[in-house]
Amino acid sequence: MPVEIIEPGNKKDFWQDFYGVPERVYAGDPLYLKTSIDSVRSGVERPEFTNSQLPLLALVDGIPVSRIIARASQNFIDGKPGKIGLFSYFESGNDPAAVKELFNHACRWLRHRGVGRIFGPMDGDTWHKYRVNVGPFQHKPFLMEPYNPEYYASLWEEYGFRVFARYYSKRVDEVRQILPGFIRYYNRSLKNGFTYRHFRLADFDNELNILYDLSCRIFSQNPFYTEISREEFKSLYADAQSIIVEDLIWFCQDRQGLYCGFVFALPDYFDAVLSMGASRNLWARLKFLLKRKRADTLNLKTLGTLPEYRGKGLGPALMYKAYERGCEMGLNSANLCLIHEDNVSGRLDGNKGELLRNYNLYTCEV
């Protein structure tokens, strides 16, 4: 059937159809965590992309089957600033012909704006959702993991995208077995004058300020790093207070009390969030509270130390604090989440980790 590519001005109910595509893609998928339309809309309407993006829909026989937003972005790649293209908010049924027409239209639009290279999927920057989950798929997802149908990788690769960066997650089944290998780093850091404290929910706003300042300095040399405002950073965590456990998030300070690193870990509340469905009413919240008590896995989401403090064993020491407290809470297994293939943090599994999942970030020339 012929594919029709639609821009916002060409269809009265464009946005209703745009936000509705995932309902078709994930219909009947028991593991799909629905993202609220308000959350997606806030990302779609980010002011820095107001005049540099094109939302598109692919229709087959009048039915929306694929969506994307093409974005032109000033970003850093290979350490140099330049204009690149981003494919954001991609969702699609398993229809290579529709995706080809969708990508062709998006590429032409970006080419006319001086873009020579595209990366995706990436919803604007690496602070937000990015990467394709390429499996293996036999284990259920964890909370905040990129999630998509198994055929997504084929849709990107059949069009001509190639892998730019690879990531993976690991699972450790018995955290207590690896604790002895980390405690020596923690004890040594204490002897060297470093101290540790956990996140304080009672001072939530100020704690986010510290996380923001550290994150900007720690990750500024990462590929695709884009500085976002303090307010936008805080908005990413606006709904996180219900899932944050303050003594699973740890800060490290030096002798002068200066912050030099942190680890951000959470219980894997995937089942609890899934039980709520699309609702946030009182009954859904009660189901969440009941289910979260059954969590038995720790998600190690982010670990970082400032460049001037690296090589002092602070990474393993911070991991020790998260691992130790997780075990005390009954979180006896752990997921090391979304690690770049070249990142040394992948070694912080006590040599007991097994591959859980792989993820790809793609690129192609326009």
C-alpha cells in the first residue's frame, strides 16, 4: 500500500495521531510502560528546538503507523562542535516501507538545513531517552530501561544506519558474594580523608542542585554532552521522589568537604510501576505501594567522579556503599545499567556479572 508522509499543518488531528502511535505499536504488550502524553509533549515542545525540528507521521491506508521528529542540533561529536541531525521520538510498527519513506522525508528536511550526519534514536540529548534496545529479550525490562519491539534494530539498519556506539547492562545475582572485593576501596578512601553521605529527601531541591553541578562537570567530555539548565535537570526528577530511596544514593566528599563523586541507585520498581497501568488514581497508587515491597533488585543507574579525583578508587568505594545498603534492604541482586562499551564502570561487577542486554546508538550520512 502507498505510504503518505504527513507534517503537522497537513492534518487537523496530527498531534492526536502522533501521540497515539505507541498505542498501536505496543498493543497487547504486557511489559510496556506507557509514557504519559504530558511527559512526551514537554519533550517535544522544548524551546531550544522550536524552530529547528519537524514532526512527521507515516500513514498507510490512512492509519498512522510510524512517527518521528527530525531535529537539527548544535552538538559536540568527536570533541568538536557542529550541526548534527537527531531522529527523536521514533515509534513504528514493523513496516520497513513506511519507515523508509519517513526517514527519507526527515533526511531531506535536515539536508536543506545544512546537516550532514544524523544520530538516533535520541530525544534531543543524552539527558533524555536514547538508544535502541537490541536484546537479548528473554528477561523482563528494568525500570528506566529503553524499551522497544525486537524489530526496531532491523528498521534502522535496513535503512542504512550503522552502529555508532554500543552499550550494555549487566546483572549480578548474588551481591553479597562481591561485597568483600569492594570494601577495601571504601576503607582505603576513608584513611585518605574521604567521607560519604547519603541523599537527603528532606532537602530534595538542594540535593538535586548538587547532583546537577557534579553531573555537568563529570560528564562534560562525553560524546553528545549538551548542557541543560538547572531547572530542566530538576524537571527530569520531578516525579522521582516516590521511587528514590535516600540511602541508595551516595555522595563522596574530600577532606575540605568538596563533593567529588556520586552513585545513583534505585530499587527496581518495574513491577510496581507496571501494576499501575496508565492510571495514577488512588487504587493505582495502592497497587504500586504493595508491589514495591517485593522489589529484590538494585538498579545502579549512574556513577561518576570528577576528573581530578579519578584513580583513587572512589568509584568502587561508592559502589560498595550502594551494594551494602541494597543488601541490607533485601535487594540481593543488581543491574548495572546502560554502560558504554568503553566505560570502566562495567568492571564493577566483582567478576560475577552476566550480560543482561545490549543497546545501539545509530548514525548515517544524510
